[in-house]
Amino acid sequence: MKKTLLTVAIFGWALTGGQAQRASSETDYNRKALTHYNVNVRNLAGLNTPQMEFSPMFYQNGLVFVSSRQKFGPVDPKTGETYYDLYFSELDPNGQPGKPRGFSLELNSPLHEGPVTFNQKQDRIYFTRSNQSAPGVSRTDEKGRIWLKIYEAQRGQYDWENIRELPFNSDNYSCLHPSLTPDGTRMFFSSNMPGGYGGRDIYMSEKKGDTWSKPVNLGPEINTEKDEVFPFFHESGVLFFASDGHPGYGGLDLFMIDLSTRVWGDVTNLGAPFNSDKDDFGLILDGPGKRGYFSSERSGGVGKADMYMFDAPDGLEGLSVTPKTATRVVVTHAENRRPIADAAVRAFEWSGEGSLLQDRTLAPSPDDPSRLVFAETTKKAAELEGPRQLTDRYGEALLQLEDRKPYSIVVSKPGFVTQELRYTVSGGGIPRPIEVALQEENCLGLTGITFNSNDRRPITNARVRIINECRNSEETVLTNVEGKFSYCLEIGCDYTVISQIKGYTQGRSEISTVKIRGSRSVEIELPMTPTSTEIISSGPIRQGSVIVLENIYYDFDKWDISAGAAAELEALAELMKKYSSMEIELIAHTDSRGDNNHNLMLSLKRAEAAKAFLVKRGIKTGRIRAFGYGESKLRNHCADGVECTEEEHRYNRRTEIIVTRIDEPIGLDFSGKQKSGER
């Protein structure tokens, strides 16, 4: 069976001026096609027109979709139809759309607008649009082709505003059909950028702050030599998409693949009644997986492409949806109980151990400054990766939490003390709101960094004197391996901050907390000039450095590493990823109890277990040499025949790291992020 694929500009084919004809596979559809026994599909006849209606997306209480229904306006010479615009239709309680209206005066332009996606708060939109050199003026490449791009906009008081294109767009190929994950951290889209498998492939990009990472092709499991388009990522972790490259019923068919685990599932044809011998594409599905919408060119419709609604009371075969409960978080001021707006609310699945706000950084050992230890520090809430909700003017935010799963919920706002609490949805009924009272900070957070003024490398183990001029008092802190330190300054005083270390001139800064306006934190830099060339050549971590893992303990006569005891090994793995040339000797020690030879073998097994732990986290095995020293290097008096407590014996069961090679000077910027190699 052969047929003509949709000649829609939003695919990009009609814009090239060529015939948009494709032949579907003449083989039978694959045996992975699903059979749905309780699915009701119906044409949205009250919404569809003789023109094109396709690619619905949920928005507030309705659907945003694409259509060429307008009777007047500019006509695309390639399709003979008016350009595509975005429309909105409100849904009734039964999911039926009402009378459509134009979605946005700002987004709809004289050229094409296409499929959209929204973030969870629905105050940011990502949409497809024709490449434009100016509003309404198309931009062509050297062959006269008009490609498509993905744009974003923010919801303003009256309409969408601050329209800008995403950084991975190009004037030489198309990026189109965006779909955002529920947490807003990843975007799936289709593109014919160079380096793909043919036609249009599906790519993924990660959100990095205010920008997006370089797109990654999802690979040959999903992409073929033909077209994979219209991705939609469901909160269950299943990716839906349309393809005419995988075996199917004809033309574009709807497919799904489970991406929720590290080992992906198989690409599966959705089967009937979703797929037909014509083009079927642009599927979306609600959270519970019981109702959705899609587009089709199948026979019996109203127009060239129509939108369809489906109900699946038993769910879709192959789709497992974990029930989630909408849970309100109410944030108030601890003193006056007034609601706090714009507080950040983050929810993470809790492992059952430790605080999300605890972090580890290398610092000189208090007992021996020539050795380094992983010291526990407090992480700022803003450094936590993952989705967040901002409270509204009533101090409320809504979280979607899985039933009976433990969560760690972090609530923060500048000027207030961050709160972290544990919460589990009990299941059944509407849960009580989570009430969080934030206390105002009574100090100003000081963070600083000391660095070599010649090359801006951080200075480790510098002594930082913080002098309170009001009280004529002084506190001292030491900088960590990245040259950083932190302190909390009393409000209403003047301070002098002085950094000192042998071989350098001192750094100095003046700070006042008398008249604070706005921010409750301050960052300072303390440049220090070296007084010898030997110091200039030294780095924060060098060959021969010893790192003592103080908190990797083993049970008596055991070598297993439990998840709860592995935090410092996790930190070591991150350190070795940062310092890519770093090679180490990993040495394990036992206590004195037991036979010497037995302890020697036991310590080697412990070292090998720690090495295996690092290798599983991506560190190449050739960078780690494992040794066991048994009981030959005890840290205290607990030798054979000496009576000691279990805690004293445990102190000897430790792991030490010796840096045997590190030949890359690592540049650190002063947000704590690694710069590319500076040599």
C-alpha cells in the first residue's frame, strides 16, 4: 500500500519546494503492535474543519493546537493554504473541546507556527516557527529553503512576551516539535541536523541554567533512515512519537518506547485503533493515562488532517502509570504567619539517609594540615538539581507526589533559613496541606575565595580572619581545596576580613552589615600575591597529596561497602571526574584484631571493593591501584593485646588515598564550576 504523506509546512517538507511524497513499508507491521481492547476513539467533529487541525497540547483547562482554518490572510505558495497558527479550545468535563479561538496575538505571525509544549507552571512556552529574519519576514538558506526553529516565550500580564529562539537552532536545518519533560529539565524534539540516521531524527537537550545543552541523538533504537517526528514525553517515562521508518500500517504511525529505566524498552507500534493506513501523529496523554488526543489523516474525517479524542478506562497496554497525589505546600512567615510568595519548593525521592543540603568538600585535616579530608559543608538550596515550584501570592505551591513514597521537601527563599522536611503521601483521600514556616535569617551569609593573583588558582588552607569591629572580636576559618570559605555575619556591624598563609601577601576586604538592602548574602574575593616561584607553580591538589577518607568504615571482618557509608567515595569519584589526569593509590587498613595475614588479605579485599565502587561510577580502572596494609599502620594505641572500645578499633578501619599523578593545572571559576583545561 502506498500513500502521500502530509504536505504540511510544519514538517518542513513543503517548504523545500519539492513533492512531499513518501512510500510506507509494504511489509506487514511488526509483531510488537499492541492490541487495545477497551479504547474508544472519536473524531472531534465540532472542532475540525476541511483544513488542517493537528498536534494538540494540554494547556490550563483546554487544548492548544495547530490549524490552517483561517479563511483570510497570507497564503503559503507551497501548500496553497493559509499559514498555520495556534488556536485554543476549552475542554468540558467530558473532555470535549469548545469553540476554538486564536491562542496569542504575539505568537501567531504571518508565517507558520507549529506544535508547542509548556513547562509545569505553564508560564513558559516552547513552539515551532518558520525561520524569520524579522517578524513576518522569512529567512532562507543559500538554496532558498526555509527551515523551522524552536522558540520560547514567557507569559506576561496580557500575552506571551520575550520571544527568543533556542541556542541549538540553525539557519541550515530544522528543529521542530518540542516536548518538555514534566520537570522541565529535558526537551525532546525532531531535527534533520547533520549526523543523524536519515530524514528527521528525535534528539534530546538538557536545560543548563538559562540555556540548553548540545542536542543528543536518541540513537538507532528509535531513529531510522526515514522520519521520526512529533515526540511527546509522558510523566510515566514513556516517549510517544510518529515514524514512517519503523514497520507499521502505512505512512506515519504512532509508536512508544519506555525510557524510564537505564535499559530502554522496545519501540512498539501502538496498533489499532490509533494507527491506520494513513498518517497518524501528534499524540498526547493525560497523567493517569486514561484519556488523550491525537491527529490523523484517516478516512471518514472532516478535513485533510483531523484531531481525535480517545478514552482508555483500563489504560494503554504497555503503559504503567504510578498514581500521584496533588499535595499543597503552604509557606508562611514564622513570626507573623503571613504567606510568603516566590519561595522555591523542591521535592526529591528520599533515600532514607542524610540531608540533601549536606555536601562534602576537600579541606586540610585539623590534625595534620598536610593531609586532606572530606569535610561536611552545607549546600545552598539553589544548588540542588531538579524541578522546583514557586509559591504564589497565597504562599501555596502544588506538588505531584507518588503515593507511599518517602520524599525530602526543601523550601527556600533568600533572606530566610532553608527548611528541609520528610514527607510521605499516605494514600487515600485528599492529603492535608504541608505547612512550612520560614524563619528570617538574622545574619548575612558571607562566602569568599582566596586565590593566587598571578594565575587565579585557588589557595588551599589559607587562614581567614574575620574581625568584628563592633565587638572587637575575631573568628578564624580555613579555606578548602577550592580556596573557598563561608561564615555568617551579625547584622549591624562592620567587619574586616583578612586572608593569610606563608609565602603570600595577605588579602583584605572591608564589609558592613549596618545598612543592608535586599540581598542577605555577599561574596568576596581575596587575591593574594605569592612571594616565591615555588608557590606559584603549586596547585590545590598535587602529586603526593594524601586524602584520608575518615568516614568509610567497615564492619568487623567485612569488606562490603554499604550505601550509607559511601558518601566520601561518591565525593572522591566526583573529584576524579573533575581532575581527569588524577591517578591514585587506594589503601585500606584494618584494626589489630585477628591474624596478621588474614587482616592483610581483608584489607586488600576492602581496597578492591572501594576501587570497584569508583569504577562503577565511571572512573577508568587504570587510574586506580588498590593496596591492603592490614594492621601495619594503626592510627592509635589499639595494637595486639591492648584493650580498646569498638569505636577505637573502628577508627583504624579506614581508607587512604595517595595522589600518584596529576599533571593538569585545573582552573576554577568563582562560582565553583570547573573551567576547561588551562595549562
